[in-house]
Amino acid sequence: YFRDRSVFYVTFPIRDQAQVGDWNFQLDPVYLIAILNFKYDEKEE
């Protein structure tokens, strides 16, 4: 669940970089920094 929601929310800054009209697909990097108050276990996902 955490990974899916993280990917969902990090797409907003990517989408905001898209210009209307001729888009050249040159995107600035987008980074996700997550500060968790629980231990993240990839095996559970």
C-alpha cells in the first residue's frame, strides 16, 4: 500500500512539468523522500 501511494503522489510533480502543446519530454528529476514512523518491509507488499 505504501509503495503504491508513494508512486501515485510522486506523479503529480511529473505531470505538472508537462506543457500544453508540443511537449519535448525533457523532464526535471523528481525525488521522493519518505520519513516513516514504521519499519518498511518490502516482503509484505
